[in-house]
Amino acid sequence: MRKVSEIEQFLCEMSPLPLAESWDNVGLLIGRRSASVNKVMTCLTLSPDVAEEACAAGVGLIVTHHPFPFKPSSKYTDATVEGRLFLRLIESGIAVFSSHTAFDGASEGINELILRGLGFSEMEPITQRDGLIGGVGRMTRGDLTVDQILDKLKGFLALKQISIVKGKPKVRKVGVVCGSGGDFISTAHAKGIDCFITGEATFHHSLLARSLGMNLILVGHYFSERFAMEIMAQRIGVKFPEISVFASQVESDPLALG
Ligand SMILES: [Zn+2]
């Protein structure tokens, strides 16, 4: 048995919360710090099916990448999906923790894990936070073709197909912002990034990338982040070997190829 507060402390060491974006909602979001936990589940998003899985497994703490709750709500009743989910967790005594953008930008966080997965070892934040190790995204110098990067990404993320806006075939600088990184295209271009990898972007972001001559690779929001929650489960399990830790088995990408 471990206290919620002990696991919280470890998660905050892994992803210092001051790294999170100002709009984010991170840290312990639901639960008592003094509660005992002998089972932890990680997931990308707390959806009703994932919550049911946690209840059935007797989980005491869910570490979710996307915060729940995210925005303040004045009502939590059974009239809405969010309200039912909140009530289910509270009534089941399940605590919820999220490090979200703090984990994205941390050293050994999601963006860094993606570049390491592509074989890169030296990297720096695309935009640095004052006084903090980390920031938004990660970038590195490379000497690859965009087709080689696509192949490596398919291998690392176990994907058969990846969407791309094609720019110049020869890549000199690769940047990554996991999740929805379309708003960082201009910043990335200003930093000399000619291959920008993110989860999802809009049609207009794609047009912007094309007009800049930048390769824009869209691996899907789910796939850009979900793998890291399996790594998160492994890390918690190594730190606290006496408790059971697993990544959600039922979670899946809501989008499918038709
Ligand atoms: Zn995300």
C-alpha cells in the first residue's frame, strides 16, 4: 500500500508542474492525499469505459494524461456524461492525477520520448521556459529524408499509415509537439524546423505548412501521446514495485479508418 501523496510526489518529480501551460489543469484533481492505494491505472483520457475498467479492477488512483475535470463546472449531476463520470469516480473512491502539458514538456517527457524513438539523442525545447528545464516541444538537428522519418515513426508508433503535408524531401531540423500542435507551426518554422511532427492540425494549419515549404507530419492525437502512458505505468511500477500498475486495456482511438 502507498499513499496517494507518495505517488503524487513521484509524478511531480517526473514532470514538474510549473512546466504546465497557464491554461492547463494539472496535479491531483480528485481524491484524498491520505488515501491508501494498491492499484494504479494510467490512461490517455478518462472516458466512461476507462472509468468502468478502473472500477472493475479496484484501482485507487488513475493517472490520466488529459485532465479530468478540465474546465470548471458548476454542476456535477447524472444529467451529463461528465457529471456521471465524476460521480462514478467519487463514489468509487478513485483519485485522479494529471500532469498533461507538464509531462509533454518535461525532460524525458512525451516530446522527448518521440524524438528518442526516432533515434535522436540531443535535443532542446522549441520554446524555453525561463528558469525551467523543459518547455514547449522538442527539436533536434537531423540529416534524414522525410521518408526515412516517416518509416521510423511508423515503426516507433506501430502505425501503417501517417498523414503528411510534404515539403522538401531533405530534412535538417525536426520538431515535435505532441497532441494538437498546429498553433506552433509558425514558431517552429522561425526556429528553422523543416519537419514538424504533431498529433493533429487543422486544414488551415496544413495549408500554412505547405505555403512555408515545411513537412508537417500528423500521427493522430491519440497515437502521439498514448504510448507514453504505457511508459508512465512502467515508471510508476519500477518506483513502487509493491503496488500493481497498468495502462488501460480498453482505451482506444475514437477515430478509425473507414
Ligand atoms: Zn493530448
